[in-house]
Amino acid sequence: MNEPRDHHDAKRSLRRTVLERLATVPSSQRARASTALVARLTSTFARASTLMAYLAADHEPDLSDFLMHRLASGQPLALPRADWTTNRIDPVV
């Protein structure tokens, strides 16, 4: 059995399942959950130095208010930059 390939396939299947389930969550419920998450992140990471976050894709929690709060307060923030030709993700401040 080829374990790295099996691991890759299992990970891809899990991602697909999670995305399918997230797609069934009503947008109003996602919005409430995003607001609650932003409040928690803001208080939890208020004194953190640099954070790495992400820009939400469809059906992911919207962190834009948290990201804007960090930037407005002058706190460093890194976002991932993906290079799919090399399969690398690098943080960009």
C-alpha cells in the first residue's frame, strides 16, 4: 500500500466532505458564527505579535472584520501566498 498517496486521497476526501457539509449551513447562521469567531479572535490575540490568517473562501468563516481590526490597530498580520507551481505557501506580512 502506498501510504503517502492514501493519506493524500483521504485528506482530499475529508476536505470534500467538510465543504459539502458547510455548503448546507444557512448564510445567516454562518454570519452569526463568523461574528462570534471574530469577537473571540480579537480578544484572544489582542496582544499577539504577528499572526498568520487567511482570506475566507466560500462557506468558510469570514474573518475580514478581525483582519481589518488588526491592520487598523497597527498589529502585524501575515496572509498566505500560494505558489501552485512549486506547491509552496509562504507568509506575506
